[in-house]
Amino acid sequence: MVLNDLYSANSSAKIVQFADETKTLPDGSSIIYAESDGKIVLYHKRPFERGTTYIYERKSGKVFVNNKEGNNKDKREMLRLGSYLLEQAEESDLITLNVQSKGDK
Amino acid sequence: MSVSGVGGPIPSYNSNIGGVNSNSSNPIISKHLSSAEFQNVLTSLGIKPDNVVSIKQENGVQLTNPLQDLQVISITPQIAEVLKALGLGNVELAIVVSAEDEIKNIRKKLKEIKDSSLNKDMIDKLLKQLGISQTSEAFVFTDHTGGLLIVQAGLNEISEKIDEEDDDENEEK
């Protein structure tokens, strides 16, 4: 199999997070933003609490919170968290990972 | 220059490669750094292992050391959760290479790897050299900045969708 064939089955994503994983937002929480062609994911974790994963499906516009379908209120919470990250983070604080996965969907 | 991997907590460490003096507190990373395979990778990427004198984490890719600073990023449980949510799994290691005087070479090498007609055996060999499990069939690399713009664009997309739905609701009323 040539490389082009390998890559034809690829999926890819971008993950934006603090380069220093010990760094938190002023409220003590941490947020990781990620996106693929089909989804936008925001992972939010408060200290000593279980993390919450928001998944926004780009095509359908649906949102899922910890794998349960949510509503516009959840989308707004996703926006609020993302905006908080934008307000508090400097470009130099962040690192973007490009993930390529061979047919791993 | 930075090399990053995915698979555990982002370490902060100072190590020497070339003489192979790996002081990483992360045993997984130490193993990679001290392995002959890892140095083979550096060589295959056009980096002389002897030139790699320090490994340290700084803010993102804003590395100022003109020498090749390697950054190894491991997959944290949080990143694993995100990857799972995106439908991507089995990512074990990311290799990122960036350096003021080497980045072009690294990009060229990565592009060559991606665009070339190398056969699977050669890719498998490369992945093996990179320390990636043959079954993982996934890897990560980055030298990208622009994280804020990426997040902003994504949030705008969601915001526009909410506005559309609000408009639809109002029309129905």
C-alpha cells in the first residue's frame, strides 16, 4: 500500500490547549478545545470534579454533553467556556496539536 | 526545535540527547529519549543528535533557544477524552520538531513523508523509529500556532447556529 492510500483513509483533528498542562484558568479549571471536520469538542474540567465533554456536531448543529443530547443552553455554555478560554489565554500559552489518524474513526 | 509526543502528562524537564542524558521524570518519555530509535529518528529528520543539547518545555512553540529544544507532549487523560470524542483513538505519540534554524528542514521532511510514495514498510519503519506502536496507526505532529484563532472560529460557528435557531423559533412564534 502506498502512502497516498494510507492517507486517503485518514481523519484529522486540531487540539488547542495550554502548552503547560499544569496551567489552569483563573477559576482553577482547565479547558481543551478540539475540532475535526465533523465535530467541535470542548473539554472542561474543574478541580476535583469529573470533566465535562461538549460535542458540537457541525453538520446537524446538535450538541452532546457527556454523550447525552443537549440543547441551546448547552451550546451557550460551550460558547461561554470557549470565550473564557479566549479571554484568559495568550497565544504563547497555547499549543495546537495536529492529529492524524489512519482510518481510526 | 521541539519534538512532541502524546501519551501522558506534559513533562517539564531538561535532558541531553546525543550523549543521551535523559532526566525526564516521565519514564515513558525517558525511555524514548534514551533509545537508539529516537536518535535514529532525529537523524532521519536531518537533526544531528549531538546538536540536541536540551529538552525543555516552554510556552507552546515559542522556543527561543537557537539550539534544538525538544518538546515531548504526552497524551493526558484529558486529551485522550477529547480524541475519543472526536472519534480518534490509539494516539500514542506525537513528534513535533521546530527550531529556528531547522524548522524548514523538519517541515520538508514531514511533507516528504506525507507526500512521497513511500511504501507501507517504510512508513511502518518510520513509525517504529518514532516509537509508535505498529497497531496504533495514528500520530500527531505540530508546529502550529494560531490556537486562539482556531478556537474563535469554532465558537463563531456555534454562535451563528444558535442565532439561526433562535430566529427559527421566533418565526414559529
